[in-house]
Amino acid sequence: MRGMRTWDIFCKVVDNYGDIGIAWRLARGLVSEHGLAVRLWVDDLHAFQRIWPAIAPNAVEQSCEGVTVCAWRTPFAAAAPAQVVIDAFGCTLPEAYLAAMSVQSPPPVWINLEYLSAEPWVAEHHGLPSPHPRLPLTRYFFFPGYTPETGGLLAEAGLAGRRAAFVQSGVAAFWRQLGLDAPQPDELRVSLFAYENPALPALLDAWAADPRRITCLVPEGRVIPQLAAWLSVADLRASEVHRRGALQLHILPFLDQDRYDHLLWACGLNFVRGEDSCVRAQWAARPLVWQAYPQADAAHWDKTNALLAHYTEGLDEAAARAVGGIWRVWNGMPDVEDMSACWAAWRAQQAVIEAHAGGWCERLGLAGRLTDKLVDFVENKLK
Ligand code: TRH
């Protein structure tokens, strides 16, 4: 019986919020939509607390949203393995736990949840088994992705409905809570979640010179020192507001995961980064600009181009070029026009891009929901 199944999810926080962001979204979904007993092992509860303030950073074990959250400490406390074991993004499981898995009968279904990519090879690798070199265990590679042949995308049931209700009746109150008035008719509100980026000053210059007003909302994070340098101020803190030409900059506190969704839903354009915020921005049905997690061998350019190709398929040519231009210049790719030309092109195509973003969720839905697909995959292995 599905409802009786036990799952352990292991998550190591690398250097950002994506790993825990995705693991937490998955854990919540498995509990609330599939009635599973989920333990989430996390090595950095402080990072977890940033995206979910109810988390107590020093608790060895706590229950949150129906998920049992356990501190993953070294040495690892003895724990009987669950029936299903997820290691998020290849985060090497504790040896003692692995040994216990290998003597459990039947052995747990062991899944390595991989990073999301729109690249075509993902479909070929999704679901492949890999026998453990020493132990009688098999690990399966589960690849999230944008097509039905992949593991699909994280999205909770009822997401579209919640977004529609918020857009209809929650936006004004949301802006008030953040200390902002409702936007003026000609005003564009942009959220900015980014890594340090050499293209940022030119983007801010373009916004400051825009013929219409732009309000940029920035949750506290890695991009703040660069913003401060552009403004020629020593530091920036939450709730500060600065104006330069047409641009008004608001620094926000880091929001919890659900309120961050509200920000994405309320803005007319969202700059996002990494993996989870990128998918949330797509589900937000608003235009987005994605900054891929930078990789040493520029592998992130392949990822960016693959998602761009998918995202702009069927989009009018000039609008597709405008989207491609700003995504590429924002990711530091060579042979792109400068930022001010890219921004002007985006502005010229804004209405078409907005319409495309509005209809995009339908296309996105074709990939299927990751939690459902993962549960089906596991149930097939448990048969
Ligand atoms: O934080 P990230 O840069 O995480 C990255 C990526 O996942 C990348 O693929 C991975 O390799 C690297 O970490 C190690 O970006 P991402 O994936 O968008 O995760 C951010 C999370 O933070 C997401 O769940 C949304 C959440 N968030 C909030 O909860 N509140 C906020 O105010 C903001 C800006 C984000």
C-alpha cells in the first residue's frame, strides 16, 4: 500500500539554496499529495531555515509540514533505512546507512535525483540503473526534465489555481506588505535573484535610462555588493530604496519559499538563477531571464541554450531573438549584442513575450509532475 511507504531523502547543501529548495519541495509534495512517511536528512539546517523560517537550526529531529526533518551529522546516527532512499544530486550516502541498506530485505529502492536540464540527452539517461561496485544494491538515475520521456518537473497539485487566486485578489495586499504601492500603469516590476554577474551594471544602466519606470525588487543575497557598488554606497540592507533615473531599487529580506512564489507571480519580469527558481518563474506564467549556475567548463551555456531552444519554440521570430539576446548576454555568452541593445529589443517585444509566458504553463505541464512520476517509478520497482 502506497500510504504506508517510508522514504528517506538525503540532501547536502552545496553553496546555495537550490539543493535544499528542491529536496524540501519534493518532501512536502510526497507527504501532502501521496501520504508517504518522509524523513529528510539535511546537513545544513541554517541554509534550510533561510527558505523555511519554521526550521529550528539546532534540532536533531523535528516535524515540519508533516515531514520528519533530521540533522545529517557526522558520524551518522544509526537509522534503519526506509523502503525508498533518495540521494539528492549524488550526495554520497553515509557508509553505515549504505551498509544497512545492503542487508535489508527487500533492499530499498535507491534513487539518485539528478539536476534538471532541458538538454536532449536527459531523456536517454532517465531511469537507468547503476549497480553498486561492492554491495548488492542498484541505484537508479532519475532525471527531471521538460519532456514526457523524462522525470518531469516539480509542481504541487493546485499550483495554477493558487496562482490565479493570488493574481486576482492578493497582489495589492502583497505589495502593501512589502511597503510598496500598487504599480503605476506604465511601470514594470522586476524581481532580481542572481549570482554575481559582470553584466549587471550594464543592465542597471539600461533600466535607469528606460523611457518608462522600472521598479526592481532584490531579495538579500549574493548580488547585493555589486548593486551597492553600482549605487556607490557602502552597503545595502533590506527595506532600503534607491532611485537612479527611471529605476527604483528595493532591497527585500530573503523571503520564504512560498512568499518568493508570490513575488514571482506579482512581478512583470523575473530574473532567476539556478534550477528551482527558474522552474517556479516558468510556472509563474510571467516573462523570465535565467542565469544558469556557472560551471567551469561553460557547460552552463549548453544548458542555457537548450532551455532557450525549448522555451522559444513556436514563439514569433523577433520575440524569440529578443528573449535569446537577453538570456545570452546575461549568461556572459560571446557574440551577443550589448546589454542596452538587448534590453531595448526585449522592451520592443515585451507584449508578445508576456503572452507567450502566459501560455507556457500548458506546454510545461506536458512533461508531467515529478512527484507523481517518481512515486510511479518507485512503485514499479517495488512490485
Ligand atoms: O540557490 P540557487 O542558486 O541553487 C543552485 C542551483 O540549484 C544549482 O542548480 C545548483 O547546482 C547549485 O545551487 C548548487 O538557485 P535555485 O535553484 O533557484 O534555488 C533557490 C531557492 O531559494 C529556491 O527554492 C527558491 C528559494 N528562495 C526563497 O525561498 N526565497 C527567496 O527570497 C529567494 C530569492 C529564493
